[in-house]
Amino acid sequence: QVQLVESGGGLVQAGGSLRLSCAASGRTFSSYTRGWFRQVPGKEREFVAAISGSGSSTYYADSVKGRFTISRDNAKNTVYLQMNSLKPEDTAVYYCAARFLIPLDSWTPDKDAYWGQGTQVTVSS
């Protein structure tokens, strides 16, 4: 059974930092694109960041570029999202995902990806 489990969410003040982790089990995702999405109530899930299987390529939403960094450790089957200079508008449930053969710059939420259960990130002003 494939599982993606996020951790590291929480409450932080504006300007602070958090590091999210997403550990995968049930299969090896070293050849999969891994990514992070986020969603606030009443809005669609939106793309945040993605990283290629080898980790050599990354892509970010404009809203987080320069503040967030995605990385992965294939030996641990884990992907990370380092979030710095957090803003109240970053408040959302963050979901990790894994998808085979998807370009980094055109990944939209879809049923063909594996998804985690989400972790809440709240940034207070």
C-alpha cells in the first residue's frame, strides 16, 4: 500500500520558517516527480513547487519563488519543503504528491498522482 505522509506543519509568526517533510512508503519514487501543493477552504488546490526524480531540476510558483526551497532524498524516499520568510497568505493545508512523467512546469492537481493527507501551516501576522 502506497502512502505519503507529511509532517512539519504548525503555527509560525510572519517572517518565520518551517520545514515540511513527506515520507513515502509502499514503493520507490526515485523516478517520480515530487511536489507540493496547498489549499485554503473554498479555493482550489494550487501548485507550490516540484522537483525532478534526480533532484537536478526544480520549479516554483511565482508566489513562493525565492522564499521556498524543495529538495529530496531518494535514499529516504522523502521530499522536503523549506519555507522561509513566511507570510500570512501562505496559510493553507500543504499536500505532497508524486507523479510519474509529468513536466515540472505544467503539473496541476489530478487523480493520477499519489497524494498525502495534508499538513496545516498557519502564519500569524
